Amino acid sequence: METGRIGRRIAYWRERRAFTQADFGRMMGQTRRWVQDLEGGQRQQDPPLIRACTRGRGPAYPLGAATDGRAS
């Protein structure tokens, strides 16, 4: 899958969960700039993140747990 398409998919899932780039960066142990570059297709993705996105599941982290106290 093309880097830009993966980045857009990551942004979609992040925004769906109402996380800012800074929030998502903290969850991933990275900076807001890292997330910005990742979503813009300027940075190589982490292999587990790529696998999750190419399977259409979004990030492997259960993002729902962080927003509503339940696992997704």
C-alpha cells in the first residue's frame, strides 16, 4: 500500500476517535511532528501499524478504550 494512502487511513482513524496529532503521538511514544509526517506520507510507518491499516482495522491499539473506557 502506498505511503500516502496509509497516512490518510491513520488520520481517518485518529480523527474518528477525536484524538489530536499530539494525543496520538503520546500514545505511540512519538511527537506530534512524527504523526504529522506519518499522516502526510513523509515517514516510514511502523510495520505493526501498516499491517493493521492494510487489514482495514485502523491502528492496532484499542483506541476506544482510551476514549470511552471500553476496548474496541
